[in-house]
Amino acid sequence: METVSALRVKSLYKVYGNRADKAAEILRNSADGDEKLADLSVTAAVVDANFEVRRGEIFVVMGLSGSGKSTLIRMLNGLLPPTHGTVEVDGIDITKLKPAALRKLRREKISMVFQHFALQPHRSVLDNAGYALEVAGLPRAERREKALQALRMVGLDGWADKLPQELSGGMRQRVGLARALAAGTEIMLMDEAFSALDPLIRREVQDQLLELQAELGKTIVFITHDLNEAMRLGDRIAVMRAGRIVQIGTAEEILTDPSNDYVAQFVADVDRTRILTASAVMERPLGVVDVNSGPRVAARVLRETQTSAVYITGRDKRYLGTVTADAATQAVREGRKNLQEIVSTEYARTVADTTPVADIFAPCAESPAPVAVVDAAGRLAGVIPRVTLLSALGSISPDVSESTTTPEPTGTADPAPTNDAAQTSDAIPASDDVGTASTGSGPAATPEVPAQVVAEPSARMTGGPA
């Protein structure tokens, strides 16, 4: 059974002017429709918008002033009627609703937070927070309880009896947010809600929104012209230009794979280290060995991959640690069969696949081997050599050869396989079964690394300085 999206927009147009319907028809049916509108004296604010908003996500619509984003959001709750197209809320096409039914839908399903607070100056903070409930006809005691609860959520429980003019700009915006929360709707529309705030206060309110979202799981459509705000808040982002949506994707997708030159220029100055995560820059490890394979298999893989450590996985590919060449050599000499006994959790640092690149520099600097990346289940997803971390920042060209990108060895460099390890591995009969050991690839679930963030094809244990 198909799950109904919280919001679905299909072929949505908004054209201003006396011949709006004709203009919308031209835009729908002509490849050069924009040129043909010149003689009609109309303005196309939104052109052929198509997207769905999933339940519980923050969907950000981003664009410069005049791109059509505010017009778009006002069509999502019926404040503006579209020239053409449909807007579905929980499967209901609101463009076909009569005024009374539309007002009821707004009260029950959609609330809105405006840029300029829209508070009533003669009402207390509590009464402003509960205004939507008053309009809905709830008893005074019930709406007071819900309004107080919403004020507590946004950190204003001690300000209920104050007037709006007694609050700072950030606090007034929180009252607007509390009013939307008190209404109890599943969908919240936020039109440039934080753009009037000072930078520090703006970040605090963004943090508040993210905390509330983690707790409540609302469906939020957030309008902004601020790229950093969009990247920070959005689960997915729609980029608008001249009324058209030119790309929809996650912050990482838009940053690493812009759909056109406009989007590429738009994101050119973004701090990539705060957007890209470990999963975007990791590579497949050269050597992965199952813990049940034994030290002789580990020694063989070390020789074949010419690395100084292999990554050890257990049941369900869960990452256990590494085995170094020295440890494997010593274990083979002593005739030991248990690989678990020589697994180290200190030789290679570990990060989650969702870790921002900015937070990987310290583990990478401390780790003699490429940092191990694990997923939410603790499975080995990939590794991050230092040179790959640098290439993700654009410091190294992706097509530079390995010979020119590998740092020069230093006193702390990760050594090549020792002669002892090579000799021990050579002594293993060719008929030995290598079990589940693998070379040149990680777990099957490991995604391919985007070409634009990989400087060298291998994940060799290079330990030069980052």
C-alpha cells in the first residue's frame, strides 16, 4: 500500500496578470514559453513546481529574493490560489476545497510561522501562543494548558504574562513558534522565520527548532534565502530560480553534485567540512579479514595488499579493529590460531558514517592507519586515508596520480609490510583457503565514493601528515 506524503505538489503554476490562465497554458505547452510571455504583461512567480514532502522531514525551499519561494509556500495552505496545478495535504487536493473546508483544514492540519512574528501587541505572550486554539473554540482552561506547554517547549514558560514588546526579537519569534506548536498541527510552514534575527540569536533559534523536531517529528516546510541555514536545517532542499525548482536533494547531494552552473555557483562558498560526512569521502579498504580466518590469512592479505594493517570484522560485518603486520607475523611464528587475540582497537581510529568532515581531522591526525568508518549497526562501511580527507576539501585535484599525492614518509609514517610478514605469508601454502578475507574491497553495502572527492584510488595505509 502506497504511503501518502504529507504534502504533494503537482505541476503548480502561479502567474500574476489579467491573462494568467493563458500565460500558464503557454508555459506548460511551449519550450520557449518564457519568451512568449513578453507580450502578455504577466509575471510568472512559480512555474511547474513538482515535489513531495515526506512525513517528519524538514523540507527547505531556498532561493534568492524574487525566486518565487514565498509565493510557493502561500499556495501550500491555500492563502494564494494557484493558476494551475494541485496541492495535496494528506491526499486531499486543497485547490478544490470550498472556503469553509479550507479554513477547517488549516486549523487542523497546517500552521504557519511568519518572518515578522505577527504577534498581537495588546495580548500577553500566553494569549498569543494560544490564539489559534481560541479561534478553534477550545475552552479557556484547555487552551491555556496547551499554550503553556508550547511555551515550555520553546523555553519561554516564565514569560507567559509579558507583552510582546517586553521580549527580544528572538523571544518573539519563539512565541510565534509556540503558537504553531500549540495548534497541534502535523505540518508547519515557516516563511523566512528567522531572517529578521541577529546571527547569534538566529543560530540559537535554529538549534531550538532542531531540538523540537527531534522530539516531535513535525513535517516542516522552511523557506529561506540563507544557504547555510538551508544546509543546516534541511533534510532535503529545493533550490529555486526565477520561479522554477532547479534541483531537489540533500545538502550533501546538492553540494557534491549540483544540477547546473547556477546551483554550483550558489554553493561555491559553503563550508564543505560542515556538510560533507564521512560516508561521502570514505573509500573501500584494501584488506578486510573475518575474525574467524586466523593469523595466517591476515598475514597473506597483508602481503597481497602491501599494507601494514588489515581491518577485522565479525558477525554481520561488525567492525572489531585491526591487525598489524607485526602482530600477524608474531602470531604465525607462535603458531596461534585465534585472530581475536591480536585485534587492536587503538591502531586505527573509528568514526560514524554520519560524522561531519570537520570532526574527522583530529581522529585522522591521531591514527597511524586510515580512519575506519562504521554505520549505525557498527558495520565497517569504509576507510578515510589522510590524502582523501584533503581531496574532499578541494585541496588536491581528483585526477592527480597517487605518486604525486601520497605524503612523504615521516617519523610517524605507517610502515610498509615488514620482511617478516612477507616471508611468513610466502610460507603459507597456495592451497590455504583464505576464507572470508577480501582484498581491494570492503563490505558489499559500502557505497561507491564520488569521483570528485577521491584523490587516489586506493586506501593504502599512508601515514604522512595531513
